[in-house]
Amino acid sequence: MPKLNIIVGTMYGGALDVAEQVKPLFEQAGYTVAILEQPTVDDITSDAADLTLFSVSTTGSGDFPGGFVPFVRNLRDQSPSLTSLRYGIIALGDSSYGDTFCGAGRTLDSLLEEHGATRLGERLEIDAMETFMADDAAIPWVEEWIITQQLEVA
């Protein structure tokens, strides 16, 4: 059974809630799913997962949540090749912050691409100004992502 890691960067739990809500969709599609709240670079460089989904909140003015900063710092410092990483991103933000809306997700996406990773499909950006419960946007996106990227293995 293929493995999916859902890597979470959250401040107040919204990105974790999204991960927990979409996990069953991937299990139904035939994946063993692990939710990682304290990820390491090894979680994306080893062959530990066939697919990775990032669920990342933006804090402040486009910043990463505090608990996610060490992961990003190590990714930048180690500069690993990520050519085997296939991933998707769900970015949570608040459009009232203007140019920094979903800044953490956008920055992570660019960083992963710089290291050779392959994003499958488009990044989902969830606006807290429009969507009270982030999983209301994430669940249909994941359902569609599984179909359009032909990820179902069950």
C-alpha cells in the first residue's frame, strides 16, 4: 500500500484540522496516511512516502508558524535534492493581509520547486475571510486532486 505523508505547519490548529479531515479521503483512495506535525527534512528526502501533502498556515505578515520554522530552516540549510518528491499544497491565509496572503504556502511551494520537487496540480489557497471552516474548501479540492492527478490506488 503506498504511503502519503501530510506535513502540517499550524499555529492555532486550522492546518492540522484540515489534515485530519482529508486523511480519510486518502485512506479510501488506497494510501497509508501519516500526519506529521514536527516534520524533518528526512520526511521528504527519504523514500518514506510515495506522495506528500503540505497543509500550512500563514502567520503574521506571510510568516511560517513557529513550530514549522525549524523544518524550513533545515530545508534551506541542507539544500537537498528533492527530485523524487511529488507533492500538493494546501495554504491557509487571510486576504486582509494583502500581498502576504498565504505567504507561508507560497514560499514553501517555491522552495520545494527550487530543490527539484514536482507539485501535482495547483496549490489550494484558502482565505479565512471567505471560508470559516478551512476543511469546507479542502475536502472538495482533495477529492478533485485525487481524481485529476490519478492518485487512487485502491
